[in-house]
Amino acid sequence: MVVLKSVIVFFLLLLLVQECKFWRRRRRRRSPPPCSARDCTVTSWSNWGACTHQCGNSGISTRTRSRSSHESCGGRCPYQLRETRACNRHCPNGGTPLSGRCSCRPGLTGTCCLQGEYSDNKPYTLNNSIS
């Protein structure tokens, strides 16, 4: 009888130990896997947009790009998503650049000094020098 009680106690202890190991294993499985930092990724730049002014000293053109994947797990997104550059920063026919337009010499009119005539009465046409 004592041997039977000892065997039963032994199996109960063995079962209890196995149950504790199973609980620990299951608990480890529930914890989230370690996370490694990932930076964002971005698309290619778009084409440059139209210039905001035809002439003067304040024309700006813009291009953009967007995130194709976001940063995660402490990663960063160190990329610029918008760029601007100066454009059409001049005045043809000797005009003086102002904000978004030109101050024209006598005999010329218009935003970019393209209308009017020179003193020799020949009409002026733009030679596509606006960039």
C-alpha cells in the first residue's frame, strides 16, 4: 500500500512539473517577437511643377514624393518629401525684377515687359528666354 501511494504521489508531482513547463512555454509564445527598427521608404520625385510667376524675382517651382512605407519599431523617416527651386528669375528687355513682375523701361508694358515698341518702332517678340 505504501508503494502504491508513493507511485501515485510521484505521478502527481510529475504531472504538476509538466504542467508548469507547459505554462512557461505557452507564456513565452505569447510575448511579442523582438522588433527591429525600420526606416520609412519613399517614392521617386515627381516632375517639377509649373513656376508660380512668369518673371520677376519670386518664381518658385515645386516637386514632391510620398512615403511608400512608414517607419516602425523606432525607425525614422529622414527624407524630405517636398523640394522647391527658384525659376523665371529675370526680366527681359532690361526690366527690373520685382515681386512676381517686372518694372519696365519706357516704351514697354506688361507683367514681363513684353508689350510695346522700341524707339525704332519695331515690335518686340520674346525669344523664349524664360526658363
